[in-house]
Amino acid sequence: MKKALTNSSVDLEKIEIDLLLEGIFRYYGFDFRNYAPASLKRRIWNVIHAEKLTTVSGLQEKILRDRTCLERFVLTLSINVTSMFRDPNFYLALRTNVIPLLRTYPFIRIWHAGCSTGEEVYSMAILLQEENLYHRCRLYATDINEGVIKKAKAGIFPLKFMQEYTQNYQLAGGKQSFSEYYTAAYDNAIFRASLKENIVFSQHNLVTDSSFNEFHVILCRNVLIYFNAALQQQVYQLFHNSLAMFGVLGLGKPESLKFTPYEQHYQQLSHEKLYRRVS
């Protein structure tokens, strides 16, 4: 009897979560219904505790009646761990395998999908400046969360992280002194305005929004791990539709095109999850 009650409570929780996500989708248009269940459940309960609630149904009621609660919910579900020149070997591979390809284009369009607070976008801008390509690039930095887009656009990051970012930059093949790219002010590092000149920051939902341009490079690192298999396939299709022939797709370490319907359309350029579209 005790086991039956436990199973019933688990089933009830799943029903509540399904209703919460369905309500958010139908009322606000944000679709989290195909996010990876374990990570999603953990983040939902983090929001419940932060909102001083006790049930998923209580959270549903609050979100549907209070848009600011929805914004906090979206922030919790969409925020990713990021840093400048994260995984330095990835940026070394960009310099070695991708920059020579980009030199062949008169104008270059790059999409950072799921850019979070923008650290990796600024990393790319720095790399392109050092390779003398930035002046003929347009970088599109998008995220589902409007709040993190505003932070990214500001280009201001905690000064306490600069030592770590400097080490990453050096390991990534940086050619200057990293401190040349920002000004220290109190506890913040304010990055050079010139790095933002060719960046377009915008809200975009990978789940519900369509392609908006043709790109020579698409970077989406450590975002798809939060989606289930069906939603990953949907996003891979979006990227394929958005990527120019012979364009490059960059993924995170845990992500791969292997065993997807799109694997045959790409040639892997590097072990750092860089793929070139060939069909």
C-alpha cells in the first residue's frame, strides 16, 4: 500500500509539471515541454523554493497571474554556466580550422544561439579582431531570456573573473594582453565598446522561432543538453536550415551530431565539436 502511494505521488507530480508547462506555452508562448525531464524537474523545484511555495500547482497559479514570476522562471530554466574563452582548446580549433575558411568570404555572419550573458560572444569578437576579420563580420547573439540579453549587451562582467578569463584567453592562443580589452571600474570589468560594434543582440527562442538569416558559423554550446531527443532534432533542423553550404556548426563538449539524421550532412573538422556542412 505504501509503495502504491509513492507511485501515485510521483505520477501526480508529473501531471502537475505537464500542466505547468502546457499553461506557460498556451498563455505566454514559451515552450519548455520537451526539455530534459531530470534537469527540468530540478530547476522547477528550485523556483518553487525561491518563490516560497510548496507545490508545482502553486507555482503554476503564480506564474499564470504574475508575469514577473514567469520572468524569474525563464531565467532559472535558461541560464547556463559560461565564461570567456570557455574550453580554450575550442577557440584554438576555431583559429586553426575555421578562421582560414572565413577569410574566403567577403562578409561573414555568425550566430551565437543561446548566448546567455554574452561571455562567449565577446570572446569571438576578440578572436576576430586579432585575426583582422571583425570589420567584415556581423555577430548575432540570441537567447530566450530577455534579462540575460540585456546583461550581454552591457558588456560588463565581474572583475573577480578576469584572472580566470585571462588564463583561458592565453590558452586559447590570445595574441595581446587580455587587459587591453577592458577597463577596470570598482568591481567590474567594462569591455571595449569597439567589441560591440558588429554584434546584434536579440531575443530568440530555439524551440518556437524559425530561421532568420543564413550564417557561415553557428555556435550553440552546452544548450542542447537541456533538451530531450525530439527537441534536439528540431533544433538541429533549424541550424541546418540556417547554415550556408560549407558553413560551420560548433557544439559543446557533451553534444554531438552522431546518431542524428544530420550526421551525414557534416564533416567533423575537429575533436572540439566543430562540424562543416557538406550537403
